[in-house]
Amino acid sequence: MLLEPCEGKLSRTVLRGESTRKGADLPDHYIKMKGKATPNVISELENIFERNRGRNKIHQMRKDVETYEDTVSKRAALVEQRIGCKEARGQDKVH
């Protein structure tokens, strides 16, 4: 997924994961977690990933994104399970 903010200069490395570094997609996942790509978020990411290489911030960001994605995955599994149960109950009524 390519994210295009309304304003601000895009950094191809930060937003598009074109780097070969491990975790190059982390900024995209972080923006998805935050729900938007404002100029301030983009500037913050450029600063962390390109200018200062804030290793502690990157580590914390990775943990936050992993926790978020794990939570989303668990919620999705629960929704699928509920849908399956409802469908099964509906089929029982038909037979």
C-alpha cells in the first residue's frame, strides 16, 4: 500500500519502503496504525529513519506496531468466528 498525504514532501525511502533495510515497511505500518499521514507524522518519520536513526524510537515503534497488528488480527479472528457461528446456527434452522 502506498500512502500519499495531502500535504508535505514525501520521502520515498520512508513512505514507500524502497530501502533494503530490515523493517523498511515499518513506517507504512506505523502510519496505518495512526490512521493518517499528516505532514507532521511524515516529518517525524523522516527524522527518526533518515536524519537521526533514532534506534530507541524505532524499537518502540516496532513494538507498538506489532502490538497493534496482533490486536487487530485477534479481533478479526473473533469476528470471523462469530460470523461462522451465526452461519452455522442459520443452517441448523434450515435443516
